[in-house]
Amino acid sequence: MITGTQISSKVVSVTSDADISLIAFHTEVQTADAMAVLPVEDLDTEYFIFTSGSGQANHFTVANGIYPTVLVTVTVSGSITYNGVQYGLGSAFSFSLGYQQVIQLQSPTDITGTRVVATSPVAVFSGNRCFAGINAGCDVLLEQMHPVRNWGTFFPVFPLATHTKDIIDVMAANPDTVVSVITSQQSTQYHLQPGSHKRLTLDRAALVHSSEPVMISYLFQEWKNVQYHPFVTSIPPVPNTRKYYKFVTQSFYDNVLLVVSQAASPSEFYLDHQPLSSFPLNHMEINGFRAWEASLGKIDGQHEIYHSSSPFTIYVYGLETAISYGYSMGQETTYPGPSITGPTEEPKRLTSPTEEPKRLTSPTEEPERSTSPTEEPERSTSPTEEPERSTSPTEEPERSTSPTEEPERSTSPTEEPERLTSPTEEPERSTSPTEEPERSTSPTEEPESPQELHCFSNGAEFHLPLRLVSEAKLNVSDVHLQDPQCRGLQEGNTIFINIPFNRCGSNVHVSLLGVIVLVLIYLSIPVGSCVSSTESWWFCTEHGLGVGSFDLLG
């Protein structure tokens, strides 16, 4: 725990050799919260702070994880005391953070709108250590702030747990920002200036559109049935690019997943390899945006959800007597998981253009020797080396028309929030930068290839002769993994099946041989038909080597 306002060396850095999701849980007696931690690639140099507006101690922290020295300047909204000096509205102070150093600043006043500017990218966290919500005494709130670079202009907003008294807070960074809030009952406009914000009560689904990028925070505060103590999270904007998530729940809570998308049906989503429609659902909709709230129960561990073609965002939260947590995912610009292929898309091949796959053509062929465990891996970048900064978008969003009636100016933090209201057509989605190009088919007919398994670090590829499928009077589309959307692709006289190790029904087992991934390849056989054959099957291990075979009569 960080106490006081001193600078301390309490930054924790997490690195990995593959893309991961990182979820942080904060738990104390009768209070908790959680957040999806941003990767370094999504950090930047300008932030604005959101706090709850009431309670004993609003706070925020600034952390330097990778640079030798970072100079940070704080422009105050509210009142902040630093080094024995009290700074009021509009005043500023600066400090330096060394490598893996962090500072926490606290205030008994609402410091929403406080601006943080750094000379190098930093991480900023905000919350309240003792928030007094509706019928709640003292609860911890915690959320990582997104940099201004990653804000958006269009947000579908849905109340969690059928609440009608939760709060959303819309924050502006640029001058003359026009914000439109549209619900099924009314449409309202607000004019915001840098650091100003509008706090609204969310009593129904809403769409929020702004002429300039804004940040929207969600304060879950309504009390129901002795549950639902407060937590805070952020609202991801659209357009979204993510079609795949890994998230974490804890068995102490009744866990809930909220999926927000423009997809037509929940059956198009797969949650832990099961259609989302197979879970108890609560449905909400506004202007083509749909939200499905799925009850997961008291379940522990990591989960995954994906859609073959439609991007979406998720909210994960858990409820228990007088305690709850919640976090959202989807605002990140870098994220784990390759794109998922859908029924109308050709599956993407796993093979890297520069990677030579390991072939195993016969079950009796001796596999290649794996790399020695003592071999030194490639060295990672020095913590003092500054990573390449990603460029911010240069295109300025179209400004909305000014209303004829002078819109209401934003309320002060102590004003009673207005009842809610919300926009427009979703902008065209861009292709995910992590999506691999499709493999082009050969214009000439290829000779039939034998059954082969090619293993890679994050998946495998199985080659099946087209003749075997044709003789069974089946189509290429009838060949799939456990998830029927993970289908085969014909190239010449061969069917290629892309086998990711982290979805589509793959099962990971640990044995004396190490980590083994077992995959079943399914054939959708018409009713009344029967296919019988004896074939050899192969395995992939953590080193990508075949380790055995067996005969299967099916």
C-alpha cells in the first residue's frame, strides 16, 4: 500500500514473452475493486483525473515504469497539498519520478478535472480510499486512467445490474467540446471546456456523442438487496476492434459479464466455447447497439469470449453481500489474441512467412530434438531504453452543429447530477493491425498431400487430403474443430485446419511428457450417414514436436 504523498519505489513491472491480459484486484475487509491494467504501449503523457466527488480521500497516483527520469506537472482542480503547500483551482506544481518510482496525491475535495502532463509516458491511477455512496459507508474505488490520446467521440452506455441511480461522468480535454446525450426519451447537449465535466445519473441506456474526444467514467453506486457496493470503471468508446478477450473472475462473488456490440444475436458469441445464448441473459438495446448481461455464477479463474466478425466491448463485475468489484475491457489499442474467423470468412493461416514449420509426416518418425533448457533466451530491451512511441491520430472528428438554444454549462462537482438521456451512426471500422493477411490459393491444381501436422508456438495447422472428405460425400465446410466456426480451408487438393491453442475447443493437458495440446477435428455428418476409417493422429507439445500417435475408429 502507498501512504501519504511521498515518492516511493513501489512500481511493479510485468513483462511476458507473449501477449497477455493483466487484471488487478484490490481487496480489503468488506470492500474491493478491480481494473484491467494497460500495457506500456497504451500509456502516454497527458491525462485528466476522475474521482467520485465525495468521501474522505480522493486520490490519484502517477507511476514511472521504464524511464530513468520523468518530469510531471499537475494542474489542480479542487485542492491538493504537496510538500506542505496547498494548491487550489488552476494552480500547478511539478516533480520528478525516477525509474520505477510512484507518487500518490490525496484530497478531501473532488479533484475531477485535474490535469497530469509528463515528459515521457507514465501510468496514472485514480479512485477513493473511503467512498460514501448510496447506503454505503466506506468503500475503495480504483481505476486506471486512459491517456487523452485514447479517448473517443462515440459511446454506447448501458446501466449495469439493471441499476437506475449509477453515475456517468463525461470529461473534456479540448476547448468548445459539444457533447450530445441521447436516450429513448430525450436528447440533450452540453458545452465543455478543457478539464470541465458533466456528471449524469444513468437511469436507462444512452448514446453519447461528442465533437472532440472525451473520457467517460462509470460509478456503480446503487444499493440493492444488501449487495452492490460501489466500484468505478471506464466506458470504452467505439469503433471497437477487439473480437477476443480473456478475463478473470473470482469464486467469492456472483460474477456477471456484460457484452456490448452491434451483433444481431448472443448465439454468435462463444463464452468459454459455449454460445453466449446458453447462459442466463438480460438484454438491452438502443439504436442498433445491444447489451447482453450474462450471469456466470460463483466461478473462479480465467475465461475467454469471442465473436467471428463483430467487434465488441465487455464489462466484468462481481457482486456479494456489501462488497463488489468491476472492470471494463476494449479501450486498449494493443491486446492479446488474434482475430477469429467467421462462417463467411476464409480462415487465416498460422504459418509465419519467415517461420519454417516443424513437419511430422509419419507417427513413427523420430521428432526433432527440442532446444536445450539452458539455452539463453534473447535479451529484452533495457528498462532505460525508450520504446518507440505510437503516433496519435491526426484526423480531427467532425464538429456537431451548435444548437439554437444556449446549452447548459457543465455542473460543478457538488451539483446534483441530471437524469440521463444518448448518437449517431458508428464510424467505419478499420482493419485490426494484428490481423494476418489471408493466404492466396494457387491458380494451378496441387498434388494431394499426406496428412500432416505443423506445430508452432501458439497453434498448429493440420493438412487433410480433400479426397477423404469427398469420398465421405462431405463438404469442406463440414470439417471443423469443436467450435463449428473454426473451419477448414481448401487449397488445391488439401484442406488446411487452423488450430489455435487457446480457443476453438483445444484442451491443454500436463503429463510426464510436458504440456500437451489435444485437439479433436470434427466432421458434420448428415443424419443417417456413417463414416468409418482408421487414421493416425498426432500431438503438439510446448516445443512444437510430435510425440506419438494412436489409431481411432470413428
